[in-house]
Amino acid sequence: MDSEPLVVATPKGLYCPPGDFYIDPERPVQTAVITHGHGDHLRPGHARYILARPGLDIARARLPGHPDILPLDHGAAVALGATTVSLHPAGHILGSAQVRIEHQGRVWVVSGDYKRQSDPTCAAFDPLSCDVFISEATFALPVYRWPPAAAVIEEIVGWWRANRDRGLCSLLYCYALGKAQRVLAELAGRTTEPVHVHGAIGELVEIYRSAGVSMAPTLPAAAQRKEDYRGALVLAPPSASGSSWIRRVGEHSSGFCSGWMRVRGERRRRGCDRGFVLSDHADWPALIDSCLQTGARRVLLTHGHSAALARYLTEQGLEASALERSAPHPGDARVQ
């Protein structure tokens, strides 16, 4: 019955009562279905992990102690409690997945993080028909509209070349998992010159290569002489900004690669010379299209600007609202 939701938001995270499992839980639980390998979704401490097979090596690298991990092929079903669960591509990063839950003829889909732009590093988002769609809303404002990825990569290449002519290093900040590999994959057809990568990025690059993702050649950013970086492109995580590590690259121009760069002032706030609008999340039009394509009569929203998207979808005739956290269910007193 509709009065008995398949997914509720609890202090531990999204919980499926008839399946007795959590999705991307924030605290230790018995069974965790994981949508992807970013640290705010894949956390240590759970007794059992279920995730999409393409993300298995990422999980192994990021989870200490070799926990119990069940990898599922995309579309393969597993019985959890009274539910049938399957994982489907989300297009966010390598191994990212939507969670499809079926119970007594009803289907709910939890999107996880997703995007609709093409990306050579991961499987494309797979629109799924469902009764209720739980969507992220990270960039759910009309201002967030992404330019074509190819045009952004050309901007990065042009910036790199201009900096080289000035004798500068091009230091590009991008998230270590997903964004850095996407930039390298997009550069693969544009340059054969090695790109220097920070240590936090290097291990993950090799995981992507092992998965068959073609990327521009890379070198570890381990050289000690500043001259070695003159004219080079260096990728580093945002956490490296302001650290002593930055001194080794010498004189440089800095850039930041993120959807947040779409808003004027974000580049200045982050102290960068250039901002490049390349996101691994859906933009405003893609969020709307994705919600409508599911055919869901009801849409629940998490993260970001839920209110704006809920208002728009309601105007389109859907029942849409933010997914509010409920009080702890009885099992929350124990490890679930």
C-alpha cells in the first residue's frame, strides 16, 4: 500500500523496511547497498556491502579490512528480505548505480548521484520506469545548465597551451575520483603528452585503466624540480589547495573543474584563475527530463535544492517533495 513506503529516510540514511537494508548509510549497518564509491556514499564499518560490479575495485581500495562485498552485474537481481533489488547505470562515475526495488508489484528507484551528459569513463544513465523515483537535486536550480563537455575540454586545452607559452604550469583542481579520470579520458583524443597527477589521483587512475578506460598518459607529480612542471598540466584534488605540496609545481596558473563554476563568484571564492564547468551531476534540464522519463507518479528529492525542483515538478502534475528524515525505526538501536 502507498501508506507503507519502500524507502524512508532515517538518521542512519535511506532505509528499505521490507528489504531490511540501507542505501548509502551514514552509520554502521548490517546490509548496505552502495550507489558509488565517493566517500559520502561509501563508508567503512558496515557488515555487508552490495554494489555494482564495475565499482568493485574502487570499493576494495577505499574500504579497509576486506569487508564482505557482493558485486552485482548491472540488471542482475538479488532478493533482500521481501524485496527484489537490482542495480542499473547512473552515469555518475565508474560503478555508479541506481537502486531498483520491487515489492508486491510496486517499484521504487533510488537514483543515487547521476548525470546525463556522455562520459567515456562509465556506463550511461539508464532511465527506469517506476512508481516512485527518488532523485538527487544537487544542481536543481535553473542557473545550472552545462555546456557541452567537448567545448569545456577545448577550453582546458587552450588554457594549458596559453600557460605553456607564458612558461607557467597549469594546475587543475578536480575531484580525485570521477572528475580527474573523466578529464584524462576526454584528453585522450586531444594529446599524447603526459599529464602529471597528484598521488591521491594516481591510484584511482590505474583502477580506471584496469577497467578498460582509455585516458591520456600520466606521470606521478613527484618531481622535485619546479622546472619539470613548467608548461605541464597537473591534476590535483581540491584538498591540495594551500598545502605545502603546491610549492613543488612552481609558478602556475590554477583552474577548478566543477559544476559549481557555473555560478559567478565561486571561482574567486576558491582562489582560482579559471573555472571550467564540467560536472558529474545532472543539470537543471536533465533533472527535469530524468524525473519525467521514469513515468513515476511521485518524485522524492534528496540533497541540494529540493524545494525548487519539487515546485517545478508539481506544476507539471507530479506529486513531488523533499524526502524528509523520519524518526528512528525500531531497528536503529542495533546494527542494521
